[in-house]
Amino acid sequence: MAISRNNLLAAGLIAPLFVVVVASFIVPLLVTLYTAIGNPEVRQTLPLTTGALRDWNGEGLPPEAAFAAVIAELAQAQEGQAIGQLSRRLNFEQTGLRTLLLKTARAKETLAAPYRESLVALDTRWGDTELWQLLKRNTGTLTPLFLLRSLDLTLTPAGSVAQAPKEDAVFLPLFARTFVISFWVTVLCVVIGYPVAYTLSTLSQRAANIGMALVLVPFWTSILVRTTAWFILLQREGPVNALLRGLSIVDEPVTMIFTRFAVYVAMVHVLLPFVVLPLYSVMKGLDPVYLRAAASLGAPPWQRFLRVYLPMTMPGVAAGGLMVFMLSVGFYITPALVGGPNDQMVSYFIAFFTNQTINWGMAAALACLLLLMTGILVGVARLVVPGFRLGSVSP
Amino acid sequence: MNPQGRGLALFLRTFTAIVLVFLMAPIVVVFPLSFSSGELLTLPTPGYSLRWYDDFFSSSKWLLATRNSFVVGIATAILATTLGTLAALGIFLGRFRGKAFIVALMSTPMVVPVVVTAIAMYFAFSFVGLNNTLTGLVVAHTVLSVPYVLITVLATLQTFDRNLLKAAATLGAPPHVAFRRVLLPLIAPGVATGALFAFATSFDELVVAIFVAGPQQFTLPRQMYAGLREFLSPTIASAAVLLIVCSLALLAANEYFRARGKARTAAADPAEPN
């Protein structure tokens, strides 16, 4: 069947945006996925060693050629920048390998044939079968290590999955914390937002417009500005403490900034409009005839609320609540600014691994898991709220 | 209403008033702080002055950030509005399956946590040299804001009566004339709203800027963030006030276009109010 002229025109109109979104969004996401599982360092920096280890069966020690290759290639890597990436990568696999690799690279001049003996003489770790198993394992193109680490698992030198050591097992608690904070923020937003939306929907149009304006102005103000405002307000010498002391509620300034309390206050402030706006439009569109029918059938007010009003406004609650939860899970700026070290969420660590420790594999693995969680939430949202769309909450 | 119901209504109104105060207070409080004559961000202020605005407008860093914000914001608005409107028209005009999929695909940047988008772009841009460039920032912001354009323009097109295009054709107008004189004027308010969303998204965006922008590409939010982590000076409060004023202007413009859009569709199609 020939493509109609109409559809050809349509395709031409859609194509530019399609190309831009694929090239600068979909492809970067795929790059991130690859970064989470890619393992290029050993293969690229130690190609000859990789070749020499290919036929080694993993028992005892590898052939002399592997020892010779690793000495030559580490020394060569030291002249470029590659040694930094390689040693950082392997040190993440096993702490201490960084110093071993740097030491070996520097010692090239002192090492002579037979290389196996002189390497073991330099550092006994070169005589460990486990070290060579670890190296051989990392000659593969892909590694599950970063994703495993994100789930507090690790690989033993022999390559089997094990629990990560206690000091490294920080990520499951991190995901749990992210969920706990997001859950309470969602609950607070719904519990506060529901009566507010209801009250606004019962006011006269004039009063409701003013009320909605007071919801929309914060909604349009940037998250950073609102977080900054809380950052200033909650300081030890800040306005909130001044007010509390002025009213003689407290004698000493209360520490609020860099606490979980500050995170909740600022996040609820940022996200509350996302509940109020959809609820308001649902409540506004509700036909009061059902409530009147319930009343005429003799239902007392609380029954009218529980059995008629609440079920009819549930889609709004679900849409707003899921929206808030989904946004909360990805929050970064607000906890980073007003929270303490124990209030940071997954996003913070993604940024931390990207910028501070330059461990892109770990950052990408956490990002992939966060993305997966969001995907599941969107799926749930679509099941629970027919026609759920993130844009539906835009003003 | 019985006394019990009246008591409940009073309680609800009081509660709502308190929540509205909670929503507005932080935004309002920044204003007096920014006009303080003192060095510290405390209330009551020792006196009022414009010194922190003076500081803002005489600082090369803040001026550069302001310039960058407007350059990136306007470029993003133009790019996102053009691409988004064309795609919306394509989706509206085409007769094929999978329209919902295309809209969903283009809207994914709204769903994906912004940190994930930010590092994804940072990784990918590092291969093509787009990090630490304004172009990179514009591309990133365009991707983030294009869903808003697409959705608002599509929503406006829903109210557009296809018979008007047929009428124009019957009256002898070639397609491009019908597009320019019939379709475009009717969807213009939706396009304008989309452009506002795109500008506002870019103007407020921080997370992508943290990764993709270098000091020379710092935008206002990025500069504010840097300032907050260094030293809490009242200049930050004055920058916040300037951002709030910009947001209010955008909100007002949005309401204006929305009212105009309603008036237009009502005038064009009085029989069908939806």
C-alpha cells in the first residue's frame, strides 16, 4: 500500500522532533545503560594481557606471557592517562588494587625475566590465583558488578554472587530511605491537600480564584527559589527561629536546617500543588446531585462523604498522590540543600558518583534502577488511574 | 446547615487559610530580606536598602548568569516551540496508528527523574563535546520542555474543527494559505502557552545545568546554587526575588493566553463548547 500524501506530510512534520528526542534523550539513556554494564578498562588498557589470559583455565597461575604483558602494559598505561581509569576501576572491584597497579607500573625498570618470579618478589599479591581470576573476569565486555553493588551484592574473585561487605552495603538502605521519605511526603501532601482542594471547591468563584492563585504562584515559582527560601527561613538564626523565640515558644534556637524535618517541610511545600490542582478540578466537576440523592435517601454526612464523595474523588487522589510519589523518588536539589547527610536520596548518590568520585559505572547503575522504579510507578499509575499522563497535572 | 456542619466548615476554612499561608509565606518573606541593609538574612531587618540589588547588578558572575539564562531560555523556547508545534500538527494531520506511542515517547523526558536525564546527557555529551557549551544546555532544555509544547498544542488542536480546513479549500485557498490564515491563528494561543512553558522550564532548570554547564555557562539557578553552597549572602535573596518576579510575569502571560484561547475557540465554535 502506498503511503498517502497526508501521512508523508505528517511524517515530515514529526521527524525533526523525533530525531532530536532520539539523538539527545533516547541515545543518552542507552549510553547510560551501557555505562552501567560496560567493562572497557581492562580490555582497552591491557589488550595483550587480555589475550594471554584467554587460554588460562583459572587454576594455579597464568603463563609467563601474562606476567610479561601486564608489566609492559601497565608501564605504558602510566605514560598516558589510562592507568588512572584502570586502577580506579579495579580498586572498586577490590580495595588496594590501585596501589598495587601504580606500584607495579612504576617498578618496570627493576623487573626482569623471569617475570613471574620478579613480580611476585615485588608484591606477593601477584602470586595470588584470585587476583588473576579477578583480572581474567574483567577482560569480558560486560560486568554485572555495578548493578549488583546497587543491590548490595558483590562478586567473589571466583565470579559467584555474594552479599557485599557491611561497609559497602549502603544502597538497599538508601533505596528504602528514598521510599520512606517519598511515602511520607505523599501522605502529607494528600492529607493536607484534600481538605484544601475541597474547601476551595466550595467557595464562591471569586474567593476560589484568589485561593487558586495562592496555589499557582508557588507552583510557578522555581523549586530552587522555594528551597532557597526554606534554606534561609530554617537557619539557626533565621526568621522561623526568631518567630518561635519572639512568641516565647522556645528559649534556645532549634536546629531545623540539615534535618529530616526540613526535608519534609520543603518537599511538601514544593509538591503540595501537584495534589491540590488535580483534586480541585475533580471536585469542581463533581455533580452535587449524587450527594443530594444520598442525603435524601437518609445517609448521614459522614456516610455521604465516605460512600459517595470520597470514592468519586479517588481518581484525583490517585493521580495527585502517584504524581507526588513519582516526583519525590527522583528529588535531588531540595534534600541536597536543606537535608543532612542521612537525609539524601538516590539522586544525590547518582550525582555524587558522577561528579565526586568519578565512578560512572556506579552512577549509571543507580540511575538505571531509579529509572526502572519510575517505569514501574508509571505502569501502576496507568493501571490505577485511567488515562494517567504526567502532563495532566500541568496548570 | 446545622451547628456541627458550620463548625466543620469553619475548621476547614481556617485550615485552608493556614495552608495557603504556608504555601505563600516563604515566597513573600524573601522580599523584605532582599531589601535588607544588613549583612545577615534575619528578620526583622535592621533597615532597608538596595545594596544587595546593587551587588547583583554590579557582579560580573550574576550578570553573566542572567544573560545565559535569557539566551538559553529564548533559544530553548524557539526550538522547542517550533519542533513541538510541527510534530503536533503532524500527529493531528496524519492518519496512522501508534499516535499515542509517539506522544508517549516524546513525553518520556517528563517522566524520567531529572537526575537520570542529566547524567545521561552528561555521559553522551562527553563523547560529542557538548558539555560546557550553551548549545548543549539548549539541546538539553529543549528535550525537557518539548513535551509541554507538544501536549498544549495537541490539546488546542483537539478543539480545532477540521471542517474549517475543508471550507478554506472549497473557497480556493491552497494548503499553505489555509495553514497560515486559518489554522495558525486559531491555535496561536496554545502555541504561545507552549512557548511560555518551554521558556519557564529552561529558566528554572537547575539539575541538568549542574552537570552540563561549566562556570561560563552558569544560568541564574546554577549561580544561585553555587552561591548557596559557598556563602549565604543576601544577594541570593535578591536573585530569588528577581526569579520570582520573572515567574509571576510568566504566570500572568500564561493566564492571559489561556483566557484568549478560550475566547477564540468559543468564538470560532460557539455550538460546541468543549
